[in-house]
Amino acid sequence: MSLNEDDAGDAGGASPPPPAAPIPAAAPKPSTYVPMGALRGGECADLLALVAAVTRPLEDAVADFRARIAPERRLRFGSAVSFVLEDKMMLQPAERLIAFVILHQGYSSQLANPFVPLLINAACDETSEKAERVFLQLLLSSTNGDSNEVLKQSAVDYLNESDYASQVLLPREQLEKQCSRDAASSLQSGSRDATVRNAIPDPDVFQSCGSPAEVSPIKANRDNMIASLLQQTSLKGLPPQWIRPPPPRLEILEGELQWLNLDNNHELLWDGSMCADTSRGAVIRELVEKACKGPLAPAQQEKIVLDLGEDWKLVYHCGMTPQKLPDLVEHNPCIAVEVLSKLINSPDMDAYFDVLVHMEMSLHSMEVVNRLTTAVVLPPGFIHDYISNCIRSCEDIKDKYMQNRLVRLVCVFLQSLIRNKIINVQDLFVEVQAFCIAFSRIREAAGLFRLLKSLE
């Protein structure tokens, strides 16, 4: 199926020890992908700076959030904030209030707030401080106009008041009824409840962050730890592996054939094709070289397809290398599909997959990957990495026209993979749904979002 745009120490007095042998330089590590749920380094610094401003009015923190974080990155930023809030030891009580305000007030008013279920759960958590629960219920049960008085206070000022001690907490059912529109837009997938968090608290460490206005003496270490988690860890957690036990052996019946272990006395056979005429290999090598420089004529494309169909081993003599693959994909995507499908069992195939993932995203590259998914069995890790690169490319492009064009292509490509059951949509559910919400103004993204909802 093809894609197109319209569809789409030393000791004193002792003699000095002999100089140590020079340590060889470590080999450079291959570049790895940032997990889809992880934050960039600058965003981690922004998050820590926002929640640290406990003496500023809460409405200033919301305004600062909107100024620092671009709209298309706010959903991923909010997911990171919710990850930090799950463990009460990561943030001070006053910092937690700022984080909750960001999740509630900082989201776009044109979309349903996906973090309302998290706010409801936190407001009804009996293990939390009453000041925090009252604060959350004030946010959830009030309109934007009614909550202005609360937002004009700082987090420290709110916690130093004594008014919340006399407040009556609302039951969960009433909160859910008031937030029914937003609660329906939860980002949790069906298997989220079975996942284990990547960051598990030490049971031997006292779970407390001190008084509301206290500044922890190990705040720098804490900030480094949080930044490391947000940049190097997927925020989805560790899902269980559904292990299927092997079936039991059938009972051996009388009269069954007995397995024979024959002797391995093989005779060597001479390869009669050695030193044979290699003119066909020279022809296809010349055609592939031309295909990497420009589009081929239909007759030349047909010649390559026929020769590879008659003898697929010619693909190892056509001069193809991973470095030439990007040019072949852009000039002759059909030939690229034919060559890669014949190289699928090659020991160098991982290098070709790596080039496909890292090359610039385009219509032709997506068409090649889409055709390969129907021609051969591709590693799931490669498909997931390629989708991640497509989504990241759409987010990073600055030109709005080109961004809309690429988003349409990616949506059509993802719909094709989902409908043909090439990928398990649950593996990339949160990332793809966030992509659809970020570009919901585009018709194809809205169609992909509806398709995801139908598969939940």
C-alpha cells in the first residue's frame, strides 16, 4: 500500500607508586533514543524552577508555565509533573501545590483536561495532608472565576493559614459529577493499572518532605535525581509480560514412529557456480548505482526487479551499502523496497534499519517502511523507533505548512499500520494519543484519534 499526501591517596614517607598504565579511551557509545515519555534537559530545569517558586502567587506560576512551555509540549510536560506527584517524597508540600495548579490551570481551555482523574484521586487520598486535599477540592469544585482568590496567594501563604482545618471535604462521587466532562478524557490505557512504576521509594527512608516552608539541605541532590529520572526513564512504567506456558507433551502411544539420530557423515559438494559468468551481476550493479543518483526509467526498474526475482543472491553483488540507502529511498523507493526485502536475512540488516530510522522523514521513507511491513516481518523495535522519530520530527519542525503536511503523512501512515495490525497500538497508545491531541486541528489527526478511541 502506497502513501500520498492527499490520503494523508598517597601515604607520607613512602616511595611514590609506579605510574599507572594509561587507561584506553572508552569506545564511543552509539546514540540512543530519548524515551517517548521523557523530558528534554531544558524542560527538566523549567519544571524544577516552576515548582520551587513557593513564595510567588500561584497565578504567576501558571503564567510562567504558559510562557516557558510551548503548547505542543504541554501534554508531555504535564505527564512528567504527574509522574513526580505520584511519590510524595519527591516534592515539598508547597511545591506539590504549585504542581497541582499547573496541571489544573495550565492546560488549554479548548481541550478537555486529561489530568482531572489524577487531581480527583489526589483530592480523595486519605493518606495526604488535609491542606492539600482541601486545596485540590477548591480547584476542582470552582470555576475559573471563583478560584482567582486562591490563585492570588502563594503556596506558602496558603499552607500557613488555618482556614482549611475547618473545611468539609466533598465525597468522590460529587467531585466526579462536577468534573464529568474532563474525567472522561483520561489518558490511561487499559493495562496502566497493571504497570509498576520505574521509581520505587525505599521503605527504609522516612517518607516526609518536612514543613511547608522548609528548604531541604539535600535539595540539589534531589533535583539531580528528579532530572535524571525525567530524562532517562519512560514515564509509562514497567508493564507485565504475559507469559504463556508451553503445552504439555502428548502421551506416547504404542505404534508411534521412533526418532532416529543418524550419523553426520556428510560429503562435500562442489559449487558449480564458482568462476561462472557474472555479467548479470555487473548489469544490476550499474543500475543500482544509477538508482542512487536519480530516478530510473520504468524499463530499468523492471530489469532490477526481474533479475532479483530470478536470483535473489544478486543483491549481495549489486554494490548496495547502508550509506547509499537514503539516496536510493528518495530517488527510487520501489527499488529500495525490493533490495531491502531481499537483504532481510543479511547480517548487516541492523545497519540498514538504523539508517532508515535516522534519515530525514519524508513521503518516500514512510512509503518504503509501509511497503516493507507488508512484504517481510520487521522487528517491532524498529517500527516503534521509526514512529517515534516521525512524531519527534513533526514536533520540531518550525515551518507551519511543512509541519501540517508531515503530520498528515504520519497520520495516514499510522492508520495503515494499525488497520493492517502491523503494530500493537497499546505499546504506543499514550505517545500517539498525545500526538493527535497536539495536532487536533488537522483533519487526519482527528481521524487517527477516533480510531485510537475505538480500539480502547
